[in-house]
Amino acid sequence: MLTFKKFSTLSFEEAVHLFNEGFKYYFTDIHLTVDALLKKMANEELSPERSLVVYDQDKPVGFVLNGFRTINGQQVSWNGGTGIVPGYRGKGTGKELMKACMELYKQEGVNYLMLEAISENTKAIKLYEKMGYKKNDDLIFYVSNESLSTDAFSYNGNYNVVHALPQEVGVLDFYNHFSPWQTQAQGLASAEAVVVKSGDEPVGYALYRCVRNSEGKIESIVLYQCEGKPDINEKEDVILCLLHSVFQPALTDCKRMTFNFPKSNEPACRALQNEGFSTTIEQVHMSKTI
């Protein structure tokens, strides 16, 4: 008989062992240390008190890590990782774990659920669909290790580019509140943002992070969101302006990438592909209203 306990009842060593076993033979190589797991849970606002472990008698055999936020007035929970140890996959363990999570979400007063899944993981996606999740979008991880041409992401408009804090972007009237969890301004306090203005009117924004070495030189740039204001004629030009500002073509020896970037953002995806960015991972973004 399967039983359930809080993730917080595990010791640090038990937690990281279960995490690594749960993702063993997965589609990407996930193997964390205790420090890395603690950092992940803090950075992604995952709650050990409101995450679940499933047991077969006294043996922990799977888990779901849950994050909770209030987003645009709604109580939202994110499934930040579902892992089942290899010997218990395909036996209904994941389904029972998800059902237990649904009860937890209801107890917590959650209105909206979010998750991502590797596109190749069709078994997990089918399980989520059976639990009522629906696909919102496809997500792409783009990457470029090459230097950009000096005219990369060239645009025609005359815009003002203003650097801002992520929190300032989050109050724009066209901010995408329900982007994938890890790309939301709420969880990117240490990241950077730019706002593109036409005159005094904000017409686009981007959220990104620059990784610098010990000398302060930018080694990599990660783009999380790049949005133009809906229903403006120059939206594609605004997107190009944002990409030019974020990825800084003049920089050399710099890795550039996107994180959980929506495929539905066709102007940005097209511009990235035109500049030689390649796809490394694809995921699906799913949600459920309860």
C-alpha cells in the first residue's frame, strides 16, 4: 500500500538520494549534491513542507516538488519536479502521487496549476493530461556559442531603451504574468530587465541574466522573456530591438541562450534562428484550473 509524507520529513541526504534516483535514466542528466538541491529549492521557491513523497511501506519511491505563489490575484502552484525511482515507473505510482497532490492543492486554496515536461517524455505528458492539464505552449532552449555579426538583430524604429528592475517590468499592463514559473519576474529578483519605449509609451520588455566572471566580464547571457505590446504595428521591430539590447552583438566570447522560451513568440524565435541559434531542449508548458 502506498502512503504519503511531506518532503520535509526526509533528511538532506535522503532527499538528494531520492531526487537523484527519481531522475535516474531520465531524458537529461540530472544529478545534484545536497548543496545544489537546497539552492534549487530556494531559488525556485519550492516548499518542502508542501511537497510530497510517496512510500511503498518504509521505502520512498517518488516525489513531487511544489512551489506556491500569488500571481495576479490567483493562488498558483508549480510542479517543480516529479520523480519516480526506476523500479516503480509504469505501475501507477505517478498517478497516485499526482492524485495526492491534487488534494494538497485544494487544501492550500490553489486556483491554478502549472508545470513543464520534456517534449519527448510522452508518458508523463499523457499522465498530466489524464489529470486535467492542458498544453499552453511549446518551450525552446536556444543556444549560440558563436560571436554575432555586428548587425545582428538590426531594427528600423527609433526607440528608447531603458534598463529596469524585474519588479518594474512585472507591473506593465502587458506583462505576461503566467509565463513558465522560472521565467517570471517574481522569481528573478537578481536578474536584469530592459523596457523599450516609443516616445513615453512602453511597447516591449525583456527579462534576462548576465553571468560574469571574477573580472566582471560577461561570459553568458540567458533570456527569460521578450515581449512586445500586443496589437502594435511595429511589434516585430520592437522584438528585434529587445534582442539587440539583451544579447549585445558587440560582445565576443559570450555564450547566449534562452530559457523555457515560448515557441508561440514567432518573431523572436525567427530572429534567433536567423542569427544561428540552435535548439538544445524542448518542453511543453501545461496548466490546469481548479
